[in-house]
Amino acid sequence: MSKKDTPPGKTQLFYEGLIDYIISLTHLYGLVHKDKAAEIFNLQNEAKVDAAVINDIMDDPPEDLANNYVNICDDYFVHDTIMEFDEFDQHLKCRQGKPFYIPAREELLRYKDDCYFEVTEQYRALLSYVTRHIFKGDELAAEMLCEDVQGICQFDFSLQEILEVFDTRGVVFKGERQVNDVMVLVMELADNTRVWENNGHTPGELFEKHERNCLQPLPAQPFKFEKADIIDFKTGKKVGRNDPCPCGSGKKYKKCCLAE
């Protein structure tokens, strides 16, 4: 069915609205079963879609889907990224039994933009900190770094990748205390970022809803670095007592951050 061929008894506006939903749901969840897409559409719209219309779209997908990184695999609408890295089965398995986060209609349709993400208070807190304390008021540099960090929180979170982002952006931390301050903010952002593997829920939401009785929360200070394990981010090597301090002060490590 081409974009101009609307389902019998349906308007072009209805059809385009349905396609917008499919794109938005795929961007929010990474992948979504055709029945779930129809269920959410029907939940939020007066005009209802039936299985025949969804099946027609899957049999003959409009160009709008491919143009917005949406593939068809079995009975699922799937984001290009998952297909490109051959992770379809892995994604299905890791989200089994998890509930769906279903935002209000207006918020949901914002996800049609593949670059959209929910700007949370935790994101704003990190942005504010790095703007003031790392980039000395350079809002553009701070925003670019924070968007990189948010992307890592959303897709395959790794502290090592977070540190590499800071290094790539030329960040030199003032010392252990600043590393800890930043990492606490990053972990709070990660805990409140919507991820595909959780069907759009944040890790924090799932913890509150389903896992609080089984899991222990993160400690208040999870990033206590041992003195001997301080790493120079530029070389990747352990810093010796007499080496230049990686904070950039020009002093020896033993007389700078090691002494703190």
C-alpha cells in the first residue's frame, strides 16, 4: 500500500497519523509488535485501526518508514540500529516481561524525531554543572558533551565510554572530587534515561515499580577511587607518585591530588 493508497473507509489524515505513531513508537521502544502499535494508537485516538490495516502496512511498507529508520522484521517494527547490529533477538529477550511506558499523545509523537529525548531535571543538572565548572560558561560545548553522555546512557551504558567522551571533548578534571561530582550526576542521569531494553521505562522507574524488594539502591558515594588507581585519561596509564598530576596543575601527583 503506497502512501497515497489509504485503507478503505479511512482518510489520508488517519493513515498519515497512524504512520506517525508507528515511527514514534519504534523510536521510543527500539522495536514494537504490530499488535502493540495498534493497541496504543487505539488507546489515544477516536478513529480505530484494525489488524487488516496494520498487516497491509507490514506487507507493503510506505517509504516514510524507511526514511525514518523503521524496518519490518517478522511481526515487529524495528529501528535500523537494531537490525544493523543484528540485535533483534537480543532485544526481544532482554525486554521480556517488562511493562511499556506509554506517554501522553503529544509527548509520544515528539519521538517521531529520531534525535528527540526527554530533557529531565537530571539532564539539566549535569548540563548546568559542566557549563559552570568545566566549560566556564560555554553553553554550546557543554550541550554537545551532555548530548553525547545522554546517548551513552540511552544506548549501552558504560562508564568507560562516558570517560572517553569527556576526554575526547578535551576535559581535564581538577581532581578526584570533581570526577566524583560529575560521575554522580552522570549516574543520576543514567537512572532517569528512557531506554529501549526497558520498553521506554527508565531504570529508576522499573526499580520503583518492580525490583525495590529484590535490589539494593546505588550507594550515595559509589565512586570512591583508590589512590593507587588514579588513571591519566590521555595515556590510559596508572599515575605514579612522581608523575605530573593528570588534573593539569603542573605539580607532581604526590603534591597535588594524591595529597587531597
